[in-house]
Amino acid sequence: AQSVTQLGSHVSVSEGALVLLRCNYSSSVPPYLFWYVQYPNQGLQLLLKYTTGATLVKGINGFEAEFKKSETSFHLTKPSAHMSDAAEYFCAVTPFSGGYNKLIFGAGTRLAVHP
Amino acid sequence: NAGVMQNPRHLVRRRGQEARLRCSPMKGHSHVYWYRQLPEEGLKFMVYLQKENIIDESGMPKERFSAEFPKEGPSILRIQQVVRGDSAAYFCASSPAGGPDTQYFGPGTRLTVL
């Protein structure tokens, strides 16, 4: 079975500081991994995804994540936080079995950015 | 993801009533997923449909919940005899194919059961 653990339900950073949101996964098969962002009262927007190939994945809005198989991690980072980054972030995994893409989400991390 | 339409955006029902949630996928997408987000929780998979077929409904409660995706028209998630525990945000997502293609999410329907 697959699962996702996001460490820290709330993270607070100063504007301009490094953003690090942690995600660990459990998967019995090679996983596909995703980070989504959700702004208040909106749907989810894909930030980035890892399927195969290069383990450092760059996404939108300056975010990137590194797939580390040995650590079963897929942490999300951004060098310098902006006020507009304040949102909830979800890490997700899919086993991609059966030819479709059933996403299994973590509980989410709410990012606050203060001046 | 703005292309996935969901309506209504907000729905209020009294206990025992029926709720119908609609999802129009992006143009050219024939795969639809429904997820439920309870307050302060992540999204939980409910059901995956292709046109006229339910492929995986392993996340659907066994009773009162049903979903369809007809040949013509939107996908419908139907909740009969709603209870307060059904209050949640329901999101649909669509993709052009069933592989690891990106799922595009709609804005969600927020159901409140009084």
C-alpha cells in the first residue's frame, strides 16, 4: 500500500527565507510523486511532478523537489519565499497501477510567509 | 486547471436530502477522478471514471454515494440522504488519458449539511 507523510502541518517563514516542506512516502512499487498547491477556496494546482529520469525536478513559481529513493523522500524547496507563496501544499503519490493515476495525498502543510 | 468546471460551488442541504455535484472535464479529457476533502485533512480518492464506465470506486462509501460519467454531459457525484458527516469539499479532476498524465483539478464544490 502507498502512503504519504508530510512533516509539519504548519510552517512559517520570513519573506526571502528558504522554504522547505517535507514529504516522505511509502510505496511498494516505483512511485510517481507530485506536489500540489491550494489557495483558499480554490482547487489544486500542480507545482511539479516526478515520474522517471532526473531526480531533481523543477516546477512553477521557483519551486523544486528532489526524489531520494534511499530516504523515500520528496521534499519541496524554494530559495526565497514570497508573500504570494502563502497557501496549503500537498504531496501526493501514485502507484500508477492498473494504468491509471489514483493520487494518494498527504495531510497537507500550511505555509505562512511573514514580512 | 481553470478548464475543469464544477457546479455548484457551494451547496447547502438539510439532513436526508439529496446532493448532486457536477463536473465538466477539460475539453478532450475523458478521464475523471473525484476526491473528497474533509475539514483540516488532505484529499481522499473516491472514484475514477471513464466515459460510461466506473473503473475504480474503492474510495466510495458503500451506501448513499454513486457516480456516473455519461457519454454526453458532465460527470455526476450523487449523495442520497445526506448526513452531517458528508459536509466537505468535493473536487473532481480530469486527465486526457489514464496514465501518469497530470490531473487538472476543478475549484471544488463545498457541501454543507445542516
